[in-house]
Amino acid sequence: MSEHLDVVNESDRVVDTKKRSFCHSQGLIHRCSAVIVFETESRERILIQKRSLNKEKKPGKLCLTGGHIKSGDTYLEGAKKEFYEELYDNKVIESSKMFNKLFKFRKISEEDPEFVEVFETIDNGPFMIQEDEVETCFFMSIEKLRKQVKESPNDFTTTTRIIVEKYLG
């Protein structure tokens, strides 16, 4: 079954629905969500994932939790689905978990132009990662994350680099 995404215009209004592969091949603007997962209330360490080497795009890159929003879903619904898919193998373990919206931005990219809405939550696991999505995950201090993004930007996905620069500057 092929995943369908909402195609949006420059104002983030839905104008069509297309297969994910078509959106990417044609450079159509679509929606994504990202979740900054803090280890504790102190918000000192953030969960970083290493993408599975089997991923079609950006295999092995470091990233935050998140992904494409399926057609008809809101940004929040997409964020929750990606969180539970990647970190709990699709098991909703705590329905009262809070996802707070932080900001939204437009990622300019020829092959993957997106609007990305960023959320935050607190969770220290233990995680049951979905191995075809995530190879491993670990917590990293904000200071170390900033430094690593500056020193080795190509280790990270573009979206993650933008979020670290915007939110953690």
C-alpha cells in the first residue's frame, strides 16, 4: 500500500493528494512533523536517533523523531504517530502524554520541500524502536548536540540541523 501525502501551497493550504514517491520525484511541498524528546523536565538532554541503514532516504543519518504526515492527518496527529511508530513499535503506551507545539517552518529543498511543525515531549524510555525505521537511539546533551551539528553537519538530516539551529541556536 502506497503512502499518500497532502500537497500544500506556499501558504500551507492543501491543494492535492499524491503518493509520497510522486511528491518527492516532482518536488511538491508537503507536511512533516518533528518531536524533540527530552529525557527529563530539566530539558538538558535530547533523544537522537540514527536512521536505519535500510531507509530509502538519508540512511544512517542522525535525526530527531518525526516524519511525513499522512494525507488527512494534522501536524499533531502526525507527530504522535511517528513518535509511537519509531520509539514504541506502534504501541501507544501512555495516551495522556503531552506534545507541546513549539514552532513551524518551511524547509526549502529541491527534492523534499516541506512545512515542518515541531513539538516537544518528555520521555526517558525504555524504548522499543522499530528497527526498519531506527537503528538506535540515545540521549545527548544540548551542548554536545550543538557542537556536533556545527562540526559534522553532514552526520545529521537537514531538518534536524535546521531545528537545532532554530531552537537550540
